[in-house]
Amino acid sequence: MPTVVFIAVLTAALLHAAWNGLVKGGADKHLAMAAVVLGHMPLAVLILPFVPSPDPASWPYLAVGIGLHVGYQLFLLNSYRFGDLTQVYPIARGTAPLLVAGISILFLGVELEAIEMLAVLTIGVGIISLSLTRQQSGGRNMQAALLAFVTGCFIAAYSLVDGTGARLAGTALGFYGWLAIGNGLVFAVFTAIKSPGLLAQIPLRAKRVFAFGGGASFAAYALVTWSFTQAPIALVTALREVSIIFALLIGVFFLGEKLNLAKVFSTAVTLLGAILLRFAR
């Protein structure tokens, strides 16, 4: 993987973990998620006049991608209502690279070298192993685990759809700009129907999440969308999920979640996978 792509994806991983920490740490998680998603839209409006329009061949992928992102956000939101950041995040993010790699190889004709395949598997196993740790209460939260797994399936689906769409579009930023606007509009309509009055609370109670969470989330996925056009989607998806290392630190140092030897070991395995991926190709 080229150095510039490697650095871009790691930067996206840090930004992604940061906005997830803001959502998990918020008292009203639906409000926080709405603030993040709607926070994409001003940035998208600003960049679209300066980038090419997506090729019409990418429009079906754009439409499907919008639906998948909304599904991902809703399942992630519900996952955080029931589980810790350090449980939900590993399952959701660890499931995705394994699914993307499997689908890419089995159905899309993508060929990965042995070291690349080993790196993807190492990252996935390292992340998912975090879900085996017990919660602060001493028990396991199976409801949160199931919701997080479904969230991971949405991540895998939108990664494949967005990566293909961005390549067909001929412009990563143009594709993602319209995706962000469509995602924001659909999520806003859903929120207005499900929780009337919640959107009006964003300027009053969630300005920081709107500005910083929305900005971090937009920048993170803009970098990832560009990276999809520069390297195999499976490899980008796998490397992006080392954000679990950043999420672990945020969960422990800012959200008061407990650190134990199992989490440290799982994080080390994930980091090993990232190192292997860096030296592949």
C-alpha cells in the first residue's frame, strides 16, 4: 500500500474513533448522531462547487450507498444504547474487513497476496477478540453484540458500494459530497418523524458535536473514499479498522471504561495486522 494512502487511512481511523467517542459519550445519543450526520452537509456544500460532478454510471451506487449509510447509523446508534464503546466498536469494525475481503475474493475477482490476506485476517481477529471481554458489570451484553454485528454488515456493504461508486464517478470528493448530502437529508427526515423537535435541539445542545463530530466524520470518510480509488477496497477497509486502537484509548481515558489485559492483547494483534499491511505490495 502506498505510503500516502496508508497515512490517509490512519488519519481517517483517528478521526472516526473521535466522532464515535462523541456519540457514545453524549447523554442523548440520537441527538449526537443527528448532529454528526447533519454536520457533514455544510462541508459537502462547500466542496461540491470545486470538484467534478460524479459520472452518471455511479448514480445507482450513490443511491444505494445513501440507504446503507442511514442503516449503519441507525444500528450503530442502537448498539451504543446497550453496549460500551469498547464492546460495540470492536464487533462492528472487526466484522467489516473480514466480510469485505471474503466478498472481494469470492465474488468480485480481487486477488490478494498471502501477506495481505494474513494482514486482513489478523486485523479482523484482533478486533473481534475484544468482544470476548466481559462488560463492567461482569456479564456479556448479547443484545449489543448482535446489533454491533449487523452494524458491521452495513459497514461492509457500504464500503464495497462506495468504493465501486467512487471509482466509476471519476471523482472521490464529488461522489462523497453528494453522498453526504443525501445521507443527511434522509437521516433528517427519519429523525423529524421519529423524534419531533429533536433537530431543533442541535443548535442548543449539540453545537460542539455538530461542528467537531460532523467535521471529523466528514473528513474521515472523504479520506477513505479517496483511498478506495487508490488501493484495493478490502485493504483500505481493513486498515481503517485499526481505529479500534484509538477507540480503546478514548473509551478508557475519556469515557471511564475499564482497561484489562485481554483488551491490550487484542489491540496488539490489531496493530500487528496494520504493520503487515504497511509492508504488503
